[in-house]
Amino acid sequence: MIATAYAIPSVLVFLTAALLILVGAVGVLAMRNPVHSALSLIMTLFGVAVAFVAQSADFLAAVQVIVYAGAIVVLFLFVIMFLGVDRREDVRVEPLVGQRVFAGIGVVITVAGLITLLARSHWVTGAIAVSSSGRALSTGSGNVTQLGGAVFTTYLFAFEATAALLIIAVVGAVLLARRERAADAPGGDA
Amino acid sequence: MTTWLATVDPLFAHGVTAAVLIIVLVKVVVGFAALMGSVTLMIWFERKAISDMQSRIGPQRWGPFGILQTLADGIKLFFKEDLVPAEADRFTFKLAPYLVLVPALITFAIVPIGGTVDIAGHPVLLQVANPPIGILLMLAMSGISVYGVILAGWSSGSKYPLMSAVRASAQMISYEAALGMTIVTIVLATGSLSTHDIVAAQAHGVWHWNLIRLGVVPFVVFLIAITAELNRPPFDVVEAETELVGGFHTEYSSLRFALFFLAEFMNTITMSAIIVTLFLGGPAGWVPNIAHVRWVFPILWFLAKTVGFAFAYVWFRAALPRFRYDQLMDLGWKRLIPLSLGWMLIVAGFLIRASWGFLMAAMVILAWTVLTRAFTLGQSREEGRDALLPTVGERPLPGRVLRAWTDREKD
């Protein structure tokens, strides 16, 4: 098991994916231009997709690219272009006073939580494609069937709750963004 | 590792040997060459067909019937000066053409162009790759090719390309939803994502083609949505010459412009092939019982169907006027997405049991009525200049527009 898990090809794939993810993530923070940051984000998302494929979660990899790279970052770019990318933000000014302290505390808590999680759980890294129940994940097209079964049986409640949450978010956004045109232009010549 | 590879491609049944590797390499090279060759022909074909429809002669100088015109154009573009505007974002400007070209190439890899052929004792699928995610790869790649258009428009540092980029991003997201929904319908009926299985499920005659088996609605929705994804007329608001100069590639010249052009026509061919694969059974068709050349006929069937759709795209361009931008959004969000979603639910119901199917159909009709009511309510609440612009399908007659204006003057 160990011998197959650490075969040269899978190590190479892992290193490539890790490099893509890390370089992209650092790029998101370091780039001065918001569009370049968005591009770095796409790079990270691709790296994650590669990591998914290496774990034989092909469907997740495809969805990662379709949903995140294909739709969400496109929306980011849409917003960036509309708001104008030439405006440079001055990072020394704090719009919310004290946010840096809270951000620091948040980071410490998250990292501590991650470390405890890692320390207390058993490691599945190296053993390729293990589902949460410990059974081996089926590969090829069986993968999608397994995922569908899990989403619509074991995790049905979470799945439906997520769907409801997204709908609520959309309705809320429309409510907030939509103004009555008659109200803000009494002259009628809007 | 070997076992699951064999489930997607019988070529890997006995492990990855040198012979298998060579076969795969040959498939890649042949696929690439065939696509490049057909792009050259496609550009010539489009120009020739359009000029025939417009009573012009079209390209005629180079080669018989001007068939080498594309080659001459390519050479010309290759030797032109390569300009990068001073205002451009240099890295992104240079990256963008490849973001359009590479997805166009990758998508073709999943198209099955024939049956299975025996080469040196190895069963070889006549498609470059048969990944387990299959048709999702096409969706992913069309999602990536948007970036080419958006970034090209933005990085040019110019006004009209930027507008084109904003239009492209909104249009692509709108039509991708309808596209995905129709693909879900097909995947539900097939029970597999892989293009090879989708084609195999349609192999037993015309009545098994998805075009007929799923009702014609998904096919129509898919055809419209894919035309919008391609930015081809009548959905070419992204490169509307009359409004945006040249659209996202206004500032491009030389080889980089050629890459955009190449990718656009390559996408046209690939998407024709994808439609054939999903709805018309791909290489399915009548095969005469002649020894040794039986494998040729599926390829011929595939080519014939694909050329049919390629011609349809040229015909669209010659015959249909461009959509206005708000009409485009209306058609995508208010018509195609509800229609494809409702049809998917009905198909899913019928796949379980006929009674469920009829129940679903009743529910969809109910929802449709409510939605239509909501649209009319929303429309009547609209005031201001937008109210003068009618929705899809209506033509703003000059008299009506004038009356609307004069009525407003009175108020």
C-alpha cells in the first residue's frame, strides 16, 4: 500500500498540484492589480482540481472547474471591471477600526483548530481515495453514482438546507438591489 | 490503477505498455492535425457559403475555388507587425489568446468520431480520450474559454474591448445554466457521463437518438445555448462590429489575432461535433456489410452530420439579425433556463414511472403559469425608458415607440 501510494508519478502530481495551489494563493494576496489576483485564484482552483483528480474524485474536479473557475471568478471579474480596476486601495487606512486585531485572533483560532483536528484524527494521506466511512471510493463512472447516493440519502438534509440557503441569499440580494423606479424619479423621466 | 483505467478505455486493459503509449500519441497527433485541417476548410467553407448566400463570389484566388485562401491569410497574419497597445496589461494581453485556443483543442478530445478499431491486437476507441467525467469536460472548458474573451477585452486597455468583455462575462454565465440543464437531461437518460456511453446508448437506430427520445425541446435549447456560448451570430453581441468596432479583439493584431480567429472556428467545429454526439448518435448510422472497411462508415456518418451543423451555423450567420443585448438576457434567463429546468424534471419523472412523469408535467405547467404571471406583473411595474423596449419576439414598430413617447410627453 505504502509502496504504491508513494510511487514517483503520484508524488510528482501532488507536488505540481501543491505548487499550483500555493503559488496561486500567495499571488492572490501579493498581486497589486485585482484582476491579477483573480487570475491567481483561478490557478489555485485548478491546483485543487488536480488534487481532486489525484484522489480519484473526478466529478469534484470537474465541478470545481465548472462552478468556481467557470462561474464564480467570472462574476468576480465582472464586478471588478464594473467598479473600475484603476482605483488603488490604500492598505494603511483601516475602514473598520480594530479589524486587524480581530483578524489576527481569527487566524490563530483557525490554525489552532486545524492543528488539533490534524493531531486527533487518523491520517488518510497516502491511501488514495478513501471515503469518510473508510470504504474505498469507487473509481471511474461509479464515482458519480456513489456521490449522488451519498448526497441524496445520508446527507439529504444538509444538501436541501444548502439549496434553501442559496435561494434565500438570491431573494435577499434581489430585494436589496431592486428599487422602485417610480419612487426615485417622481418626474417620470427616469 | 490499471483496473479502473480499463473501465474507461479498453486500450488500457493489459496495462500501459510501449505500444499503448504509441497508440495514444498517434491518436493525439492525428486528432490535432484533423482539427487544424478542418479549421482551415471551415474558414474557407464559411466565407464561400456566406458569399454565395449574399450573391458574391468570395475567395477565388488561391487554389481551386479559393480553397487555399485561409493558408494565404495565415501567412499574411504571421508576417504582420505584432502590436501591444501602450495602455495594455502586457502579461494578460499575451496570455488571453491561448486561454481561448487551448480549451477549444481540449474539448475536441472527448468527441467520439467512430466506433472501436483493432490496431495490432489493441482495441482502440476512435476518440482522443474517454475520461470518466466525459461531457463535464466540455462544460469546464467552455467555462475556461470565457476568460480568454474577458481578459483580452480588459487587458487591451481600451473602451470598446472592455465593454465586450463585460458583455461576454454576463452572456456566458447566463447561457451556461441552460446548457448544463440540458446536459443533465441527457446524462439522466443515459446513466453515464462518458461521451462513449452516450453515443453507445443511441446506437440502435434513429428512434434511440436523444433528439427524438428526449423530445425535441432539449435539442433546441442546447442548440440555442451553444450558439450563444460560441458568440456566433445571432448571439455575437460580444464582437458586434456595428457597436463595438471589433469587440474584444479590436486591439489585437498579427499572430495573436489569428489565434482568436482560429479558436472561434475550431469551437464552431467542436460544438457541431458535440451536438452530433449528444443528440444525433455521433457515428451511429447504417453500415453496409463490407469486410475490412466497416469501420470507415461510422466516421463518414459522423462527418456528414457534423458538416450539416457547421453549415447550419453559417446559415444562421447569413440569415439572422443580431439580438439586442437585453433580448439576449431575456431569452437566456426568462425562457431557456425555466424551459430546460422544467423539461429536465419531466424527463426525470418519466424515467421513474409514467404516472410520475404526468405529475411532473402538471407541476411544471403550474409553475410555468405562475412564472408567466410574475413576469407580466414585473413588466407592468417597470416604468421609464426601458418600458419602450419590448421583450424577445416582439419587434418595436416605429408607430408604437412614437406613441409611447408622445403619451409620456402628455403626463
